Amino acid sequence: MTGTDDRATEDLSGTAHQQGEAKIEGKRIRCHPGIIIERTLPYALILFIGVTQLGRPVVAASLAVIFIAAILINYRIWSRTTIKFDDTGVVVERDTVFKRKKTIPYSKIASVNVNRGITNRLLGTSSLLININSGSGATVPEAVLTFEQGLAERIRSGILHRLHDRSDLQDDEDEPVETPALFTPLDVILHGLFNVSTYQTVSGLFFLFYSIFQFYVSARTDVGSAGALISLLIFAALLVGPFTSQIFYYYNYRVYRRGNTIYLQHGLIRSYRTSFDVSRINAVRIKSTLAARLMHRSCIEAEVVGLASGSGQSLRPVLCLLKDDATQQALLRELLPEFVYDRKPEKQPEGAKRVLLIRAGAASLVLALVMIYPSIYLYREAMAMPGVAGHVLPYILPLIAVSAILAIFYAVYVSYRITEFDLGDELFSFVNGAVDRETVTMNYDRVQMVVTVKGPIARLFDVARGKIYLLSSTGGSSITSGYFPERDLNAVGEIVMARIASGDYDYRKNSL
Amino acid sequence: MSTFTGEKGIEDGAPDPSSGAAGTDGYRRLNRRCMISIYIKYGIGYAILLAICTFLTSLTQNLPGPYYDIARLSLVGVPAIVLIYMVVAPPVFYARYRYRITDDRIEMRRGVLVISHTLVPIERVHQVEITRGPINNLLGLADVTITTAGGEATINYLELEEAERVAELLNKLIGEMLRERLHTPTPSVTGSADE
């Protein structure tokens, strides 16, 4: 032990909600010992697989040694790691061979969230995830601390009180609150099914049909079914996996706003309770895949830095699952009125159409050149085939090539028609996507860098593309516009500069 | 809006071909030595490309009919096109490259085939870094990398003294901005977890 005040934990277990953090303030506490099991479990899984599959005593003994070593190391790390919540921040100190002292100032904390996995549920604990606003560390939490469930909630509440210093922050998130929209299990299923990108869906279905075809061929001939199985596995990885994980992840989805804080609750096996301040949102994306659009549904995602859970799930919080467009719009107005404004969208100029057509022509030419030889080869080989194959197969590749070229030109037509750009007083937005559509609404005060890019063809027609660099959920990233006159795109940067110069930009609300 | 003027010997206010401005817009050009640096880098890259092409040529021997011809043509054509680009690109890069630092922004215009205009508000700058690779080191050149929360922008091939002046100026501007904020009374900001 390293001087840890064990009583701190005892004191807290029965403390009133608001006083939770006050009781432990300044005292050094340790995580719940369940963290040892949590961290050792993956080794147990490797040990189990190793022993059952390999069956060799030497291997089993080696794995057992590694497992015991993992337990001892994790025990030592647990016993020599202390956490202190002091006046200015959270101090996590590890006094092991690799010593570490991490201080997370409250002023830099972007979010404090609670996750509960299966191990947590069995042990009655919760994982407290502390995130800071950092582009480099946007994908992993700054600290993951395991506490007894009630204590974790009280610490979280205490830190949130300290962060927001507000009276409107309710003490108990479980208190009934009127949610702006209700999400049924059917909404969750539809979200899981149709929020996967169209390209991914088409690829997945291709592999499914190919595997069925392969199974059919293998049943009628001597050819093995290995290819069919691989195709089926790819289908599962592309579609079944994301679908089921989305359903598990968004089960029992709930979103609401209290004051300036957005709360999200969801999860079937692992439950997620996430909250973040509205001022942390850099951009809002309204997304609809092709299938979702056919059902007149769309979803809302937010770009918020500092919500990483480290569990590999999406880092962009979903504020609305796929819902009908009217509900989605109503929810956005109620949940985030800060990101709603009267849009006066500008369509792409005539020059953009020409650039897009030249690009489509070049892509079609490359495709046609690539397909010439295989088409001639297949034509010669398949002409001799008897029956339907002899009539269909010779023309299949040219047909595919022509269909692809038509699809390219149709995509260009749609892209030209739907791509928009619009400048508001405080917000601006890009609409992109011929197949999967996305409207990104951004706050001028969150723009870090503006780049306009003109290729040789775009220069001929006096258009350019704009790249807006923001701090996104996955670190720094850019959002690209369609083709517009350069002066219009440069206006984004000029408005950003004008807001800084005029004082409309408040660094206290926007500093990162 | 005051503009960073730097030292004599560098063409201040030179005409900006991409904007067509008359040269009084405060944009600055690079030193001609940048072309030597680019040629050396391109030369190294070209040697690697030729090695890859030679290796691929040996692999294409067994390709069927038309594909063999296409592959051989590509393995000769691609290095030839790249060579033309490598010869022509550095003077175009030098001729087009412009940068400007004022008291509130950093701007860069550059590109050979694709021309870009980058605007970084000084307010968003988190970090300024001077980097020198071995080639630039030989030529007395350096890059200044400006880091924001959303990404990085680099002013390439500056003379070392110029790079240091630019970095110093940026640090000074950022420092002044922060000092100004420290002396500004801070009203309580509700609804924000920011500092």
C-alpha cells in the first residue's frame, strides 16, 4: 500500500449524492479491485483457448505462468495506483517499476462518462472514462478508472458539477425527464440495418450472392465449398457484424438535454451513459444512406471531442437514430437549436458540372480500357459454351462496363444536383454525397484552418473545392465541399477572421 | 493589418500569379535554393522508382499478350512522365509559392498541378515548430510547421534565419494574444467547461 486512505472509499459508499466528490476530495483512493479481474480476463480467454485447442502440456503450463504473472502484475498495478481528486484536477499516480503521474486539470476535461460491461455488471462496478479535449488523444480516454457503481456515479456527478458549476444540472440522471423523441426497438433495428454505408451494403450483398452461387456450384459439382465459406464470412464481417453490434450498442436508446448538457443512454450488454456540453460540439452531421432516404429517414451525429470509450465503438455520438425526416428535424430543433438556422443554399455553378463531367469521362475511359481485353477474352471463350451460358456470358463484361459507366454519369448528375454550400451568420454548411447524403453544419468559431484547392480542370472553369479543418471526434480532420467559385469558399475564412476581429468570437467558449 | 516584412533580399510584395494581385499584398516568395532541395529529393525518389520499375519489369515476363505490352509500356511511360514532371515542377513550385503572415493570419498559396490557398488564423495556432531534414540542412533551409487543433500547415523551404524569424514572430503574436486575454476580465461563462 502506498499511503492510500482506505477510509475514503468507505466514507463515500453511503454519502449523499452531491457530497460524493467532496468526501473524497484531497484523499488518495484506489480503484475497485474488480479492475484486476477486468484486466486479467483477456489472458484467461487466451489460456482457455490455448489449453483446449493446443492441448500440449508445455504450452498449457507456459500460458498458465503468463496468466498468473498477469494477475500478479495487475494486482501490483492496482495496489500501487492511487487517484486523488483535488481542487484543480484529477491526479492518477502509479508507483510501479514504470512510474507515472498523470494530472488532468478539471478545466481541460471534456467529458466524464460511465460504461458498464459484463464484468462490471457481475462485480457491481462501473468504468469511469475521463476524456480531455485533445486531437492527438481523441480516440482513447485519458483515464479509465473502475469504482463501485454508486461511487462511480457520485464521482461523475461531482466532476460534472465542478465542470459546469450550474444549478440546472440535475443530481440524478435517472430522474424522469421528457425525452424529445422516443426510439422503439424497431428504430434501433432499422438504424442497425440501414445506417451502414450503401457501398458496404452492396459489397456485403455481393459476397452473400456469390457465396450462394458457390454453394450451388459446389453442390452440383466436385468443387469444394471453401470459396463459398470465405465469401459468407466476408458478408458477415461487412453486414451481419455491424448490424448486430449497432443493435447491441443502441438498444434502449435515449437522448435528452438538460440545460446545456446533452445526455445519451443506451446499450444492451454494455451500457453507456454519456454526457457532454453543447459548447463542445464542433459540427453536426445529418446523414442518410440511400436505403434510409428511400424510407425518408435520417440520423444526426455530432462532432464532439473527448468522448472516447476505448471500446472501438463509433467516436461520433449519435443524437438521433434513423427516424423519419420530420421527427429528426424536430429533434434537432429541440435538442440543438444552436445548430439550426435558415439556410439559403448555393448550388454549384455551371463550371462545376463541366469539371464533374470531365472527371466522369476520364474515369469511364480508364474503366473501358481496363475492360477491353477481359471482354474480348471472355467473348472468345464463352461463345463456344452450350445453352444459355453461350448466349449470356460473352456479353456480360461489356454489359457490366456499360452499366458502371452509366452509374458514374448518373452519380455525377445527382452529385451536381444535390451538392450545396451555404453561409449563415454563425453557422455554415456543406451538403455532399450522391449515394449516401450528408449535411454538415459547422460553427465558424470552431474552424481551425481553411484550404481552397483548385486542380487543373477546376482552374479552367474557375471553380475550387473548400476543405474545412476542424477538431473532430477522431482528431484533426477536414470536411470537403463541392465545386464552387473560390471567392465564395474564401468567404468562410474571411468570416472566421472577421468574427475574431470584431469580438463575436468568444475564446472562453471556444478555446480547446 | 500589419504584415510580416522579414529581411531584405527576399522579394517582398512580389506579384501573386494565382490571385493576379499587383504585388502590394504582402505575400513573400521563397529562396531559389528551394529548387535545389526539391531536385535532390526528387532525384532520390526517382532512383527508388527506377529500382521498382526494374523489379516489376522482371515480373511482367509471364504476363499474357496484351497485358504484357500494356505493362511494358507503363513501365517505360510512367518513369518518363514522372521525369518530365520532376524537371518542370520545381520551377513552377518556386514561381507559385507565396506566403504571408499578418498580425491575425497566416496564408499560403502553392501548388504545381493543384493550387491551394491555406488560411490559418493566428488565434488557432497551438504550436510552432522548425524542422530541418538532412538535405535542407545542407542548403541552410528549414520548414516551419504550424499546428492547430484541426491539423497542420507548413511553410516549406524557408532560409534558416527566416524560419527562425517566422517562428519567433508567430510565438510573439500568440504570446501577445494570451497576455491580452489574461488582462481581460473573465466573466463567468455558463454552460461551458472551457477554461
